[in-house]
Amino acid sequence: MALQLTAIAIFIAVFAIATLRRVHLGIMMFAAACGVGVWLAGMPLSDVVGGFPVSIMVLLVGVTYFFAIAQANGTIDRVIEAALGRIGDNAVTLPFVFFALTAGISAMGSPLAGLVMAPIGMPVAKRYGMDPMLMALAIGSGISAGSFAPTSLFAIVSYGTAHQANIDLNPLTLFAVAVVANLGLLIAAFLIFGGPILIGRRVASGGTGAAVLAREGTGDAPLCAPFGRNQIATVVCMIGLVVAVIAASISGLNPDIGVLCFAFGAALALIDPTSGMTAVSKIDWSTVLLVGGIITFVGVLQTMGSIDMLGEAASNVGVPIVTALVICLIGALVSAFASTTGIIAALIPLALPLAASGDVAGWALISALAVCASIVDVSPFSTVGATLVATAAEDDRQRMTSLLTRWGMSTVVAGPVVLVGVLVLPGTLWLNRFWKF
């Protein structure tokens, strides 16, 4: 037991040191995994390195490559412009339009890609007389929701880790949970931060939403430029990717989204070689290393029996629902200050013994944990929250920092309580009743 506890302590220490020193966590974890695996676990180095999650790497590289082509050839910009051109003058629709646009962008592989909407949305909110907190939370919730699309990072890490542990988690189910949770947060923000008073309000100085955007960011340039040949091909491939994923999931198959993205990306690269070459440099290798390093270390912990030991400790608590709630609270709290991707990659494997025990529904626990770790990202101490504050008007930043801190800390508690209560508790009660009979 001493070796297992030492390995867990090293895991926690590496996480803390890398965060405090701002060193790449994945590289630190991989190096530490090799040291712990060889010197403490007595594993051959080849076995340690073999724990690197190649399947997840294919997913991440394929997805980020495909959508980097869409970014490089201007397709994503055209989609945003076309959507904003249809807003019109009705201010009440803006939070929901920006939520949907941001979610759509974040669904394209990289959650933080949705932050491109922040420098657009905050000035537009100012022009419409909207509380900047409402726009900020609309964009933040959109990032969280879109990040759990089957094509995006948080979902890839969550269901990829679950499938490796033979836990049945449907990617569309995870996406639905994230969308409903974040829509609930957006509605709450709408009611708290002046949404109802926007009903019937028109833009203060005339012009449509498209015109406002043109004045704020694009000068006199035409906003809704026509789609070019390469952009039309990209849109067709994007639709094809979504249809393929949905059709395969409905058919009970397990589509390899990374391979699909490589296939569509290869087709687009043949059509537009320049964008294809540009996209290679945009592949998110940093995240690949982050997830790969953490999962490699977790694989060493599993080989040493550390994960099983934690699972036994959790089962000894006697109340699985309390254990599930504690895991989600820890995930939410740490994620408010650290990498959400790292937290999801680190805590889901630690939650697997409880999920595999049959005391709680595995899909429900993993869904609750992953979404809890994401909805707190609007905290000003995280990348998303800090960007939202930075893109607000200077006289709004102090107020937004204070309010986003309160909102983020509130979701640290409210998120786990609600999600565990709605997702995990009903399944636990059903399992207990079934067991009695």
C-alpha cells in the first residue's frame, strides 16, 4: 500500500508543481509516469510508454486538423457572418444567438476556439444596451456546451476514457446533458442580468445586428460575403461529418471521429493544398501531450493497483452517492483554477472504480463529473473567464471580475448538487430498489 500511496502523492505533486510553475502539465506527467513506472512499479519502460493513448491522440489530431482547415480557408468566419446577419434589431435574441454560435464553434474540435466570439459579442452587447455579464455568460455557456459535442475535446476525452474502461457512454447523451445544463445556466443568467428588459428593445443608434458588427469590427467591408468554392466544399464536409457521426451513433456503431476527420481533411487538402498545409501547424499538439501525459500516468497507477485501492476506499464509505458528489465537487473546484482538460483526464479514471462497481450508473457519473468541471470555466481565474473580462469595456471589468467570481464559485457547489441529483441519484435509487427485490 505504501508504494500505491506514494505514486498517488507524486501524481498530485506533479499536478500542483506544474500548475504553480506554469510548466506544461502533460510533459511533466509523462516524465513522472516513466520514473514512477520503472522505479516504483518495476514496469518495463516499453509498457509505460505503451500506455500513451494513441486512439485519443488520433481523435484530437484529426479533429483539430479538419477544423483548422475550415478556419484557414475562411469558412468559419463566413458562417459566423451569415448567422449574425440574420439577427436583425431585436436585442432579446442576442444572448441565445451568441450561445448557439459559440457552441457551434467550440464543437469544431477546440473548446477555446469559441473565445473568438468574445471580442465580437462584448462590443455588440454594449451597443444594444445589454448587461455585459449576460453576454459573457452566454459565450461562456456556449463554449461549455459545444465542448461536449462528439467532435470536440471535452467529449473526446470523456467518452474516450469511458470506452477504454468498457463503460457505455453514448457521445450524444453526454452532449445532450451538457447542452441542457448550460441552457439552464443561460436562462438563469438571462433572468438575473436584465434579459426580460431587452424584450422589444431595438439597437440604440440604428442598423441591424450585421451593421453593428460591421461598425465594431469590419469597418465598411461587406459583412455577408458570398461563400467561395473551397468554403462550400468545407461546409459540405462539415455537414457530412455531423451526419456520419449521428447516423453511426443511432445505428449503434461506435464511429471513430478522428479517422472521419482525417478522411474529410484529406479531401479538403486536395481541394485547397494551401489551407491544408496551414492547418498542419494548427494541430493542437499541446493538448495531445496534456491528455497523453496524464493518461499515461494514470495507466501506471492502474498497473500498481492504486486506482483499485481508491475504488475500495470509496466503496468503504458506504454511501456511493456521497462519493459521487465529493468527486464532482473536487473536479469543479480545481477546474475553476486549473486546466479543465487536465481535470477531466485526471478525475474520470479515478472515478472509474465507483462507476464500474455497479453502485452508480457509470454514464451518469462521468457525464456529471465532466460537465461540472466545464461550467465553472467562466471564473475569472480560468482562461475563458479572463478572456471575457479582458474583452469587456474598461469601465465594466472590475464589476465583471467580481460577478464572474461569484458566479463561478456558485457553480462549483450548485453544479455538482444539481447534476448528481438529476443524473446519478435516480439511477442509484433504482439500483438499490432492484437489488432489494
